[in-house]
Amino acid sequence: MLQFIRKEVHDHVAEHRIRRTRLVTKDGHCNIEFGNVAYHSHFAYLMDFWTTFVEIRWRFVILSFVAAFTGSWFVFGLLWYFIAKSNGDLEGENVPDTHLKCIENVNSLTSAFLYSLETQTTIGYGGRALTGHCAETVALLVIQSLMGAIINCFMCGLILAKISLPKNRAKTVTFSDTAVICLKNESLCLQIRVANLRKTLLIGSHIYGKLLKTSVTPDGEPIILDQVNVDFLVDAGKDNLFFVCPLTLYHVIDSSSPFSEMTADTLQQQDIELVVFLEGMAESTSSSCQVRTSYIPCEIQWGYCFLPIISRTKGGKYRVDFSNFSKTIPVATPHCPSCYLNEPNKDLVLHQHGQQGINNPGFEVVSTEDLVDNVQM
């Protein structure tokens, strides 16, 4: 029991340390802090108040919703109470019969608040009403009706905008937990998996990557978060992906690749972070969205490949087994890119792995015999 608790604590601390040192988290959030921002710059958020309200958390949106309506009811209730008091409508039984009231049945602050609520929400119970003898009450009624319509439009638009944010669509696109480096099409490649969890497509989707690292200029000046382009491909190209089923994207490690100087032994010592971006347009809403994730050296497996996840059922449908989505199996792989580039197909230096850490090295295929033979190979 004590050993189990110790392992859980160690895993939690390690995960927290990894999360703190990376720029982009696995779910796409940027781990960055802006310090020493000039005070007057904060007013720019107020000038762009619509974007500010759309981007704030739901708890603040709900608080703003309640405060906007309750505050407007109370403020206009005070104004109705002031008009009734200045006209002498609050005297109760002492009001003479010849007195012309501005508002019927408003004789306290509570009744004035209720009348304000009934007016702005167009409830109109009938107990409290304007008499039409005071011009200021007509003007205040028009102003409150207009203000109520403006608040309704703003709050409804805000809630609708937050519900339909493109980042919500991005939550149904997922990347594999790890990236792998192995041979593909007679080339050493870095591979990742991406899947669209909805049946609706992402139109015009394309993927690209950025390798973040710390480099040093010829003058000896360090550059933190230096960005290097990383191109990803699928067998049909890199743009306008047919994103109906999970795809395995790969980056060819050649002489121009930023991974060309790394080896299986030195990869884990590198201070790098691979950020992967997927952009596309949602088919149902026509809104553009971006999905991103990142991989640090401990999440890049050299000498592994992904297990197969797509098969064909006896009924003729295609089946995706997401239990194997991020699982890998060791394969023979060149120890370094230069080993393979300099000596192709001759005395290839391979990087071998044991079987440790493989949760499910097999894949249950429910299809034709040919597919079963391919998986077993």
C-alpha cells in the first residue's frame, strides 16, 4: 500500500514538473505569463469588451448575467420610487381623492422594485400600472424598455457566442499521447496520430509543426523558444486532408530536418518541444478552428511504431479501435539519421527495444483473412 501511494505521488510530481516546463500543454493551452505590462494597456481589454466577455470563464459570464439584470431592475426601481415619492404617491391613506397618481399601487421601495422587474420582463401582473398623468413616467418607461432590450440582446449574443466557440469543436479532435520515430516508405520518419471524433468533417484541414528549442547565435547570445518549421505529410499530401478516420502523419527526417542531428541516445537529453497544429473549418458551422498539442523528448519514442486501429467488419463497415490509438510496439529502427542516410540498405545499424511498457502488442481484427494476416505480420 505504501509503495503504491509513493508511486502515485511520484507520478503526480513528475507530471506537474513536465506540465510546468512545456510551452503548450497536451490539451492546447499556452503556458506563458506576461509580466511588466504597462498599466494603461489593461484598458485595451475594456475597449475590446466583446472579445473580453467572450473569452472570460463561464462563472464570470453567469455572474455578469445575474448582475446585469438584477442591477438594472434595482436602478430603475429606485427611479420609479423617486418619481412616486416626489409626486406624493407614497402617502397611503393620507392621499386625497383628487390626487392624480403617476403610478398605481407603488407605495414602497419593494413595490417599486417589483414594478421595475414587471416592466422590463414584460410580465405585467396588472396590480401596478402607469396612470399616464406624468410625462416623466412615460419617458422612463421608454428608456427602461430600450435598456432591457439592449441587455437581452447582449447577454443572449454572449452566451450563444461562447457556446459556439471554435475551440469547443477542437475538443473533439485528439492527438496521440506520444510520437514515434521509425522507418516508413524507406525513410526515417517521425510519426503522430490524429483523430476526428465526430463524423462531420473538417474542411480544408492542414497540419504543420514548430520545433521550439534554445539556440545560441554566433555572437554567443542565447535565443529562447527559437522556432523551426516542421512539415508533416500523409500519403496523399499535406493539405486538404480527408479527415474521416484517424490519420498517421509523418515528418521525414532527412538532412534538412531539425531532427537530423539527434540520435536514439541523445534525444532524451535535448531541450526541445514539438508543437503540432491542425487547422480546418467545421462542416456544420463553417467556423475555423485550430487544434494544437505538444511533445517533449520523453514523449517521443525512438524505435516504435503505432499499432493498427482500422479494420473492416463482416458487415462491410469500417471499425476504429481507439483502445490502440496511442499504443506502440518496438520495431527495428536506425540508431541515427546519418546511419541510414549514409548506408542505405547495407549494414544498417538498428536500434532495438525490449518488450517493457507495451500494454497491448496485438490488435483484434474483426475482418477478412487478408487483414488478419497483415496485422500478424
